[in-house]
Amino acid sequence: MRWRLIDCPQDPGRIQNLARSLEISPLLASLLLQRGYDTPELISFFLNPGLRHLRPLQDWPGVDRAADILVKSVLSKHKIAVWGDYDVDGITATALLKEFFRARGLDMDHYIPDRLTQGYGLNREGIRELADRGVRTLITVDCGISNINEVRLAAELGMRVIVTDHHLPGDELPAAEAIINPKCGDCPCPELAGVGVAFLLAAALNRKLDGERVDIRDFLDLVALGSIADMVELTGQNRVLVKNGLLLLNRPKRLGIQALKEISGLDGADNLGSGHVGFALAPRINAAGRLGRAQSALDLLLAEDWSTAQKKAAELDRLNQERKKLENNILEEARKLAETRQKRMGLVLFSPQWHHGVIGIVASRIVEEFNRPCLILARRDGLLKGSGRSIPGFDLFSGLKEISPVLNDFGGHRMAAGLSIQEQKLEELEDAFESAVRCRLGDSLPEPEIVADARVDFSQLTPELIRELEIMQPFGLGNSNPVFVSPALKVESMHLFGRGRHVGLELCDREHGLTFRGKIWRRGEEFKDLGLQGKEAVVAYRPKMETFRGLMSINLHINEILEVR
């Protein structure tokens, strides 16, 4: 794979001065400079993103108005409900508002649509059900910005509607009494997650309601969980929210999160990062919604006793195992289909047997393997409904908007989206999507590339350096986990593990007489016959501290083998 070092000329003297003044290593100082943190103020914010850096509530459009409406609803004793979503962002946002209302001594109803039978966003059936239950004020979280007709119906049934969302709006906005969406108007953080928007609303309402205020900081664990899972940019205001939320996730007060950490094997982890959330906690919560059991995930987060929390965590763990089996089966079939479409710039893959709840994950894996935008479709309710994932350089939302005459519905972001079509339009979709991709990317896909932050040999790898790198957490969009390039290393040994799916290497930096173990995930089939043992290899890697049977060691998570000699 092609690779390059980040091209950012730096003054060695400036790096040394910065390292001394901040009491950090020159390597960390260099990383901060090349990421644009080039003043004492910016570096101070990055290293210590305290809550004092949050912008005032009045700077967030729509928040004050929405809070005022809710105060009137509370004073009028109107029944209030929150309409959530079935993914981690939507579930954490729903849990946040319900927990906040409970803490303030108020009741709140809720509605989470079934992913498998109802799909994303508001629906007429659910709105009528809430009206029958006496709901007079409806708050949406992580959805609603594209539900023009459904919001209109809610108003006709006597509801005041507050839309809180973070998805891109269409040409028309819903006729809600208040809209909070960081992508509508001038906002301090356009990339806020849905749960971040819900947090702002709760913070404003906390100030405006009569009675004793709750400590709004106690909800930041949910904000961190939902924001990381939804893969929003972890810079600016999001960095403040997520960094402080991770502190709570490390020492959770919430019984559901403690139980989830325990069943995920993270009970003893005292330095939880975005990777632990993204690969251990979030998939278990997501699995509930993917398999039509989102209520179980909400019950976990709202559990008030340890027995319930443990029971719900175990249920989510079982659902996640079921999700993995479904995903692996569909992935194998999707991979075979993709291999027959190698001449296509954009992949559209469909099978009537595929489970709708896991096709988004499969789309991500196909994009990762084939390096091209992909739509995965499954049959549901007489339509083909699907999920799309993209690559850098192709705005998926804009691409779907361009071909919208072929679609029944669509929505999402630059890199991920959902859609539905009539089954008879499948071939038309394939051609339209191919044209949209070629229009933006030309006739050749961009070559995948590893972007490395620095050259780092094994003599520089110390526990102190790795602990220092953790200060850069949370890692994610906008703040990637640093990737280092090694010198030429001798491959002392190589083996497969995890039923042959993963690769283990023992690598020696002979110049410094140091040997470390490394792992390459999910590529055992690719590497098993390469005969690397005894050769020299240059690798792109991330160093990690790992604990096994009480012993700590430095291990390498290898992104790619760049050269073999």
C-alpha cells in the first residue's frame, strides 16, 4: 500500500522549547504542531479541554426556544414524550432526556421505532399511538429533520413538536415549533451528535425549570458513548464533551454502563478510550436495535438496580453474538457479489435473504476491502431498504440527492446514508449510482494510502511515551490515533490466531536490540502464505500498553506492512 508521512515542516528548536515549556516529549509536541495546535492557547485547550470551554447555551440556535416551550408544557402539566432512534446515538439521547426528567421529578413517555418493521425516523403509526396515550408535547432526538409529513400530522393531532437532530436537512424544514440542529444556521459545532444536541436541551431546561437543579455533568457519559459510536468529528466542542464523558465512563455511576463494561471484559480498565467504546461497548448497544430489541438497550442505560443492569447487559451480549453470526454470513455473500462487479466504481449489492439490521456494518466492511462506495440492500415491507458507506472523495449524501428521482427516500451524511427504492428500480439504481460515483471520481478510484505521523524506532517506545499519547484521546474523525512508521525490522516469527483470522508477528529492531510483538487484525487469509518469517519488513503501527495475567507489555497494532525486503 502507498504511504506518506504528513508533510508539515517544523522548526526543531521550536519543538524543543514547546516540549520543555509544556513538560511533554518532543514527539508529542511535534504531533500537536502538525495537527494545527500551534499556539499556547490552542495547545492548552487540546491537552485540557475542560467544560469551561463549552460555548454558552445562547450561542446554540434553537436551544432557548425549545427549552421555553418545554417549561410551558411542564407548567401546563402536558404529557411529554421523546421519540428516539434505535442506534447508540439515538438510544443514549433518549436515555439522557428520560433520566434528566426523572431526576427533576418529571414524567416522560418515549417511543423508539422498530428498525425491522418501521425503519428510521418518525412514522404515522407511532405518532397516532402517542396521541392516543395523551402526549401533548413531542421531542425528537437524532431524527425528525426530514419528517415533513409526520411532524405535520403530530401538529394536527394536537402536539407541540420540538425537533432535535443532527442530520443534513433537505430543501424543506418540518413545521415544528422549535428546531435544534447544528447543521441549520450558524452553530459552534456543526458536527455535534444527536446525543450532544439532547444534552444542550437538557442543560437549558435545567436552568429554566423551577426547583433544584441537577448536576448536568452527570449525563456526559451518555454523550461520550453516543458521540463516539456515531463517529462524529472529535474536535472543538465535541472534544470537550467526549473527553469529559470518558472520565465518567472510566468510573461509571450508571449501573447499566458498569454492567456493560463488566460483560465486555472492560471491568478493570481504568483508561477507557474511544477504541474501547467503539469496539466493545457500542456494538452491544447497537446490536439490540439491529435485531429489533432497542428497548432492551434503553432499559440497560436506565436500570436502577444491579440485578436489572446485569440481566440487560447479558441480553445485549447475546444479541451481539447473534449479530456477529448474521454479519459474517452476509459479508461472505456480499464479498462474492462484489468480486463479480470489479469493473463497477460504485457497488450496489442485494439479496432477498439478507437481514436488514446488519447491512450497514457489512457495507462498511465491503468499502474497507474493495475501496469504493457501496450500497447494501435488503427486502422489507415491499421495498428494498438499505445502507450506504463511502470513501474519502465521494459525498454519499450529495450523490444520493443527485439520483433521488430513482429513490423512494434517503438521508444521512457524507460517509454514511440510508435509502429505500421500489424493487423494480434496482437495475436503474445500479446505473444511476455508478454514474454519480464516476461523475465525482472519474474513471479510477483513489489509491488507498496510509498517512503516517512520524518515523519512530523501538528505542523510543516506552510506557511513558504511550501514556503520554493517551492524552490525545479521544481518537476519531478529526483527531486520528497517531500512526508511526518503523525502520526495517526482522520478522523473527509469524503465526495465525483467532481461527486463522488474525496475524501475530514478533519483530526485532536489530539496531537497538529490541523486540516487540505485533498483531494484524482480520487479514490472516491474506498473509498466511506470504512467508514473512526471516525477512525484513517496514510497518505502519500504533503502540499500545496491554495487560495479560497482571503483566503489562508494549504491543504493536499493525495497520499495514509497507515494505518487505
